[in-house]
Amino acid sequence: MPESFLLSENMQTESPKQVLSLAAVLQSVLQIKEGEQQTIGNVCTEVGEKGFGVLLVMLSLPSALPIPAPGYSTPFGLAILLVAFQILRGQEKLWLPSRIQKVEISSVMGLRMASVAGKFLGATERWIKPRHKWITSTAGQVGLASIVALMAILMLFPIPLTNTFPAMVIFLIGIALAEEDGLLAFVAFVIGALAVMLYTYMIYLAITQGPEAVDLLIDWIKGFTRP
């Protein structure tokens, strides 16, 4: 297709062990042979029947988890924003422009993403399960998509070290959608609120005290997150 592709949406989980199948799908899609390239378009096609949740997990991975991924946050953030808007509109087909679907994922990046995601999902799968099914309702879908859209916009801000919180929210919401876990979605909302407060505070510092104050806050975040 010259300008876009369509991806069928299936928001229903296939089994109570959706997190396990989620890990398996990510491993399969992201195990790219050395010298080969995977694209966002191909990934979307392969995970499409698993629902938008899996796609959100994959697209948020480089920023949400400790994976050095320069150059990926902007195209992935734009793709996430488009996904969120289409969920908001209740579309059954996903559309992405050709420029985004052609963005390539290298074999090294794919291996890193598959490894980190596998470890995270393997460590947390025992606590993630279908519950509080409000997220499958129309209102729940609209609410989650709204948060995803806001977090995707925050990911696009050119502020170092601050796209992790928004991407983490999207990552958790993606898992929650795939597993229909309303409690996990609530946790994601809380982290999202913290991300909004962080950005608001940075804007306040930039206006009242200048960019130097923002630099000091970023240095503090570096020291806080450093092992």
C-alpha cells in the first residue's frame, strides 16, 4: 500500500495467560537476524491480531525501560499518538502513514527490546491478571486512550530524561489492555499523574527561574535514578 496500511483490531484477550503470549509475541517479532531490519509497519502487521495493547507495549519499550535508543522516541511517540487517537474514535482498523511504518528497528535494538521486555514480563506475570473489567467498556477505552495520547505528547518534549515516566505509563496501559487488568491500569494512571506534575514543575521553573533551574532538576533526577 503506497501511503498507509490497515491493521485489524482485536481488543479481546485470547486466554487468561495473555501476558505469557504477549512476551512470546514480542520475542518472535523482535528477534531480528543480524544484518536484517524490521520496520514498524511489519511489527504492526504481526501483532495486529493481538490488539492495540501489544502494539503500545512494543512502541513504548525503548523509552519506558532502560534501553539506550537514540532516535526512536520521536517516531515511536508519533505512532503511539496516532494509535491513541484511533482508539478514541472507536476505529476497528489502524492507520499509520508510510513514513512511520517505514521506520526501521535494527537487529541490535530488537534484541535489547526483546530481552528487557521478556525479563520484565517474566518477573511480573504472576501479579497481572484479568480484573476490574471497566477498562473494556467504552468509557474505559476512551479514558485509557486519552491518557496514552497525553503521555505520547509528553514523550515528544525535547527534555532529557523526562520521557521515561510517560513511556512507562503507556507500557503499563498496553499490558493492562492486553490482559484486561484494571488494577494495573489504575497504577498507570497514578504514574501518569506524577509525569504530568513533573512536566508542570519543569515548565514553572523555566518560566520563573530560567533554564538553569531545569538543568538542576534534571541533574537531581540523574542522581536519584543512578544505582
